[in-house]
Amino acid sequence: MAEQKFDLVVIGSGPAGEAAAMSAAKKGMRVAVIERYSAVGGNCTHKGTIPSKALRHSVKQLMRYNTQPVFRALGEPRRLSFPEVMRTVNKVISYQVEMHTAFYARNRVDLISGEAKFRDANTIEVKLPDGATEIISAARFIIATGSRPYRPADVDFTHPRVYDSDSILDMQHTPHSIMIYGAGVIGCEYASIFAALGVKVDLINTRDSLLEFLDDEISDALSYHLRDMGVTVRHREEYAKVVPGDSGVIMEMQSGKRIHADALLWCNGRSGNTGTLALENVGLEANHRGQLSVDEHYCTEVENIFAVGDVIGWPSLASASYDQGRAVADAIAERGHRVIEDAPTGIYTLPEISSVGKTESELTAAKVPYEVGRALFKHTARAQISGERVGMLKILFHIETREILGIHCFGAEAAEIVHIGQAIMKQPAPNNTIDFFVNTTFNYPTMAEAYRSAALDGLNRVARL
């Protein structure tokens, strides 16, 4: 077979790879995307963002049915098994694959199924599903191979009671109890999902508090509501040994504790998917977690090979990966570069969390004079109508300039609500101040109205100084 030649080859079809490919194609480049699996979308579509959020949505609907008086009048509380909920999730995944596959055809991007391996800096070989090998050359390459759950060698993931955040989606039963090792974003999300399904959850956190990158008040609220759902949160614990058996899994802790559950969900870190790329053939080396280092243009140490998305590490968000993909296409086309900063954090626990900008701890450490405006959801008419009374909106702003410095939201639709504050934060001065929310008319009743309440609360504090 003749060697195929392209201007750009993208390895991986997740958010970063797709965004890079589409953007480059629109700039006139001949682009190919190599995807090792039979369907596009990467981990985001098949194992991570989409399935876990679709799973959460179904569980949230079940919670609403079981807790709202209007539904309780229809009969006793309902229970759903984990496999029953997953059937809805799989429909969403199918829709996503169909939609994203159409993007490649519409933009005339060649989509090649197979596993890529570098021969040199301008050539890869792709092992096709039928076992044949295809040689592809390009002026530039983008590595967007994503990540997978980290699996320590001393934990037996072949055991039917031991799962990671990928394999948990294939679980064919609903355990009575589950322990989740790792209280990062994924661990906290699954803890709330399983607790809402009526599963007894032990959430084991190796750190001092949950999600330490969050504002302290939001982290405390998450901890409180997880415990209120029945989750046992264990801080400052590290495992010594995992002992799976026919009747469950025992985790022996370094502290001497022994925790037992029907199943174990391991959520402690992720590794970049670089092990099969033969990076040594181009002089690249990934770190111990399989991640690649890049410069401000997302270029690796090899001048024509770039990397974006989870494979370069933090922030490992689908939203940031999309932006990185577009940014690297701009850099390759020599149309300048964009620095992806202040990406909002969306955490889909029950209730959900979202934030953008600085936290109180960061502002205090930097000795920035700031004040806080808060609005509790239970005081808004829309939350009272919908029954979503748990949560709050928090605005941090500079005392003197009134510039908005941070937005932190906890509660229903937090990941949507935060974007209103983000949009104002991004405006040039003097349009980026808290006064916008006082001087703007909001629809009533809406959750967005919480911005006005929080702004008035904050400005009242300043007036008293």
C-alpha cells in the first residue's frame, strides 16, 4: 500500500484531538485522525465525562422522584439497579458517537481506525483492525491520546469485585456497599452517585480535606452533604494492602484499619496513554505518569510534534482540552497562540460544584483586600419552586476596585450558573465589577437572580467598613 501523506496527523479523537483536527481542517490543512478504537470520542465519550454525567442525571431524577412530595403521592419510593441506570447512559453514548463521527465527514478529515506508533518524527505506522499495517507521513503530529485510570501493580484489577473508573461502567449488579479509594473529582462524583442509589459508601481520602483546590467553604459544604447522604468520609488514610475475596474486598490501611465492602472502586490518579506510541523513536520521554511536557504553544521537545489534553496533565478537563486543541491548531497555522487560563471547574457531584477565579485562601495568601457576597439558594423563589434549596453562590471581589476575583457555586445547575459570573470577570475594566449584578435586571424567578442577592450582600459589607 502506498504511503499516505498529510499536513497534520492527530493521534486520538477525544475532545482535544477532535478540536485540533476540525480547526486545522478549516484552516486548509489536509488532516487525518488516528483512533485506536472502533468509535470516536475517546475516554470522554465512552468512559469518562459523558457516561458519568449521564449516570448522574438519571440518579438525580430518581432522587427527585423519591423526595418530592408531589411524586411521593404516586406511590412508594422507587429503586433502580446500577445496570438499569446504565442502559440510559449507553443510549447517550451512541448519540454522541453518531454526532461526532459526522463532524469528521463534514469537515473532510480522514478517520483511520488503528493503533499508531512512531517510526520517526515524520512517519507513523498504524496497525489496522485486520492486522495490516499502514504507513502515514505528515509534516506535523499532535498527540491527543488522553489518559486512563492509574492502576498500581499490587491491586488485582482482574478480580470481579475490583473496579476502576472505566470498568465500573460495566458492573452488572448493584453492590450493597462499596469503598472508593481516592477522593478526587471522580471519586467524589461516584460517591454521591452510589449513595443516591442507596449503596453504603466509604470514601477514602489520602489528603486532609476533600478537593483541596476548591474554596474552603465549598469543600466543607461538599463534605457535609456527602455525609448527609450517608457517605463515610475517611481523611488522611492510605492503603497498605487490598485483599479481594469471594464475599467482598478488604482494604488494610497503613493506619491499621481494615475496611470491608462488597466492591472496591479505585479512583486514585490517571496515567497518560503514551506507552504504545514508541516515543523513543523520536527522542521523547513521558514522565512516570505517562504525561508529556509542552511549551506555551503545546509543542514537545520535538519541534513538529505537539501534545494536548489529558496527556499533558492538569487541568485534565474536557472543556480545557477542546480549547487546547483549537489553540494548538492556531499555533501550527502560525496564527498566534492562546493561553488557556481560568478554565472553570465543573464537578458533578450531588449537588454539583463549579468555580472560576481565585479562592479565599489564595487571596488571603496574596494579601489582596477582598470582600465576600453570598446568596443561599433556599432564599430564591426559583429554588423554592423547583425544590432545589441546597446550595449557595459566592462572589469574591476587590474592596477598592470592586473587580470580581472569584465565583464559587454549590448546588443545582452550578456548572451553568458560574458562566454568568465568568462572562463579567472577563470584561475589561471597569465593566468587570460586582456593580454589574446590582445594576442589571434579572428574570424572575431564576437561579441567576442569586447574583443580585450575592452582590447586594457583598456591597452591604463594604458599606459598613
